[in-house]
Amino acid sequence: MQSAQTSLENIRKDFPILQRTVRENKPLVYLDNASTTQKPNQVIDAINDYYRNHNANIHRAVYALAEEATELYEKARDKIANFINIKNRDEIIFVRGTTEAINLVAYSWGRSHIKEGDIVVTTEYEHHSNIVPWQLLTQEKEANLEYIGMDDNGELILDDLDKYLETGKVKLVAFSLMSNVLGTISDVEAIITKCKKAGVLTLVDGAQAVPHMKVDVEKLGCDFFAFSGHKMLGPTGIGVLWARKSVLETMVPFHGGGDMIREVHKYETTWNDLPYKFEAGTPNIADVVGFGAAIDYLSKIGMDNIRQHEIELTKYALTKLSAVKGLHIYGTKDISKRGGVISFNFADVHPHDVAQIIDEEGIAIRSGHHCAQVLMERLNVAATSRASFYIYNTKEEIDKLVDSLNKVARIFKL
Amino acid sequence: MSNADIYHEMIIDYSRNPINYGKIKDHDTTFHDSNPLCGDSIDIDMKIDDGKVSDIKFHGKGCAICMACSSVLTEIAKGKSIDEVRNITKNDILGELGLENLQAVRIKCALLSLKVLKFALYSYLGKHLENNPDVDKLKEEAANLY
């Protein structure tokens, strides 16, 4: 942060969970932010306040509470549109999370636009949520799924994309803005420029990027953009699909039910306007409100400050971890091309054993395949350990991580 | 017990130098399974002669707990009759390594190989003993191990 330590301390005070201890009275060192983030009082209080004071169903009833609830819900939509620089708020669709957003696109857009022999392109470093929906779709349609490969530096091989685009059969390229395992930031500009030139739609999975850096979706120029609230201080169970209006208008509804209709007759129904056409049933109102509070919190700190803080932490961690004998770090060392996610393996010790031993010191890191088995195969490993940072993490916590790895080395006689 | 205490000498030794690690080319039965959440992945090959497990080997990738338990399991099973092997319980494995109080999230690491062994045996018995209702019990037991 710009005003360094004092503001960081203030930030930590906002997170009640960071005050607790775990295991044998060890202060919690939470380094699993790529998986989910902790919540500040401001978010917890917003949800609490909603249930205590404003709870009602939205968009229908005329009484005071319903009006308040609707306003809170729709205000959050405006905040989110503004946060990712989208002019048309009707293009912001609330979903459960990035996974549901991508499945919505695969179902509502994919099933009517993908035909036999067409190609959907994804990448080798995608999360399962940006692979499996496309497998389901292409299998059903007898279409083909292709992968943009990854080089040994953890960066995408864009020549692969050119090769697929040349076939003239590609209908969609779906890729993440930032890898959840390697932290690689994709060369989004190059990918979208190539796709636009070829008249191919693009879907960007922003789940890892939006929480950590300023993302201007309008400027990106993609056609679909997805991200989740819980990875950016918001509650679980709420996320966003943004899609260009002209594309949304070519899509069939995802779920049928209340709120998504204009008129329902015995044998036919007309659809509600955007975005409601894609928001069937009573939505997750309280968590939308909480998500809005998270956006306020992040905006107040400033996304550029957050990115700067994480660059410093990541640089520090890369230096410290590189000095641990036997520790192998995956992905690029070029800090401008990576976010605050560091995957590593420690000699021949299985990541689960690493995670369990350092858990004794109160340190929470992730171990496993991180829902990216295609990438694990590419790296030729069964699993990795992963430390991922956020606004409340400190250099002292990274020191603790490094110290605890020395304990692993002792136990495993490395 | 403290969770780090599970990493005692025996576990580390077994994971570093697994016993019965490898493949059996002319096996009589084999089975593979993995734990979807953690990626532990184990294959067990068995040679069966005169109703006995004359040879057993495992291979795959896993954490120290998984590798140590696979080693112990194959040591226990080797040379035993089919009946004895099918009656190996989870406590036989956990007890051998002092893992009786292993936390729930790691139990699957410890018992994956036992599950694979039981399925391998089930597949062998299914092929060799027709109409034996007892065999289905084994499958059910394996499927519900953890």
C-alpha cells in the first residue's frame, strides 16, 4: 500500500478471522486466497443488516421492505458494472459464481451456436470450470475441443491459437485472465485481437484477476466475462456473468421459472428483459448486497494499490522461496506477467504432507491439483503446494511460511 | 495427538523406500483408483496361486501417508489366503502405523490402497467364483470403506 504499514494494519483489523489463532495457539496465516478470501466486517455487516432490516423478495411486492431490498440488490449491480467499467448495467447477470457463469454460456449460447465439426478452444492452464462445460457441449454437439498449449515458463503458446483459427471452424475461445495455479496473466490483448480478426467470440474467466488488479472489461473487448464474489472479499454463492447485449439477445434462457418471464400461458412463454431473462427464481439477494459491500471496500483501497501490494509480496516470496534448497517454483519469474499465486513442490515431499506439517504452525496453504488436472498433466506432477496472497497478507507471514518449510525439511530429512 | 506427530520415523521410511513397489507383469488381477480431491493414485497387481496371494505389488503417486499404508498393506497381504486378505480391516492398516486417530481429511489417503486391494480381489473372485453372493458383499465393503 502507498502509506505502507499503518494502512495494512488497519486493513487487517477489518478482518475478524485474522485475529483468531489455530491449532496450538498459532496466529492464523491465511495464504489460500486464490481459493477463497476472508471477509471484512463491512461485508459481514452488510449481509447482517440486510437480514435484520430489509429482508423481502425483490422485483414484485409494493410494500416498503420489498422496495428497499430491490434497491439494495440493484444498487449492487450498478456498483459491479462500474467496477469493471461496463456502461450497460443490463448486461450484468448475477449467478452463483464463475462456474455457473461458464455453464450458463455453454448451455444458453453454446447449445444453439455450436454445430457438428465446430471448434471450441480453451487452454492447458484452465480451471476445470473452463474445461468440463466445453467437454460436455462439444461431446453433445459432436464438435471438437482444442487446447492452446503452455510453454515451460507457464505462458500460453499463441501459435497454437493461430493454427486453430486458420481452420475457420473455431466458434469460441475461452481462457482465464490469470491462472489459478501459476498466477500467469494471459496476454489477453493478443488473444482477443486475433479472435476478433477471425470473427470468433471470446470468453474470459476473470475469477483470479478481478480481485487483484484493475480490469476494464469494456477495454478488453471480449464477449463474455465471468468472476466470483468470494474470491474478492465477498460472500460465497454469488458471481457475475457479463455478456455483450447483442450476444445475450441471441441466447435462450438458462433456467426457466419466476422473474425471468414476461407472460406465461399454458403452452408458451415470453421472456423478461435483460438481465432478468437469465435470473430465474428468487436470487441470492443478501449475498449480492454483501458483494456490493466488498466492491465498495476494494474501491476504497484502490485496485492499483492492491496490485502494487501483491507485486511486492510476490517478489519478496519468490526471492525467499527460491532460496529454500530443494524447492521448485512453477511459472514465470517475470513479475509483470504473474499475480500473487505461487505454486511449488518441495523436493520429493508430497504437497499434502507439506500442507499438513505447516498447518501445525497455523499456516493455511492449498495442496492438490487445484481443479487443474490438465495443467498437472502438462507439468507432469500429481499435485503442487500453492500459496496465494491478498491485501491483508504481510512479509512477516511469508517469513513464517519459509520457516515452516524448514520444519518440513527436518521431518523429511531433506 | 498433534497432527504433525503422524510423520514419525516409520511413515517417513516407508514413504521414502516403499515396500512391494512396482508392477507384476503376469498378474491375475489388478485394479486402479484415485482420490478425486487430492490426486492420490494407486494401482495394485496381484498374483494368486492355490488360493493364496503369492505376490502383490503397488505403484502410483501419493503422499507419505498413502505410500506408507500401501507398503504396510502389501506386506500384510503377501502370502496370505484370499479369505485372510479379504478380511483385512482398516484398523489393521491404521494400527500398524499408529494412525488410529488420523484426521478425517487424511483417512482417504491412508485407506485408498485397501480400497483398491478389495476391488482387485472382487474382480478376481467375480471371474473365478460364479454365483457367490458373498462376493458382492466385498464390493460393497470396498465401496464404503471411507
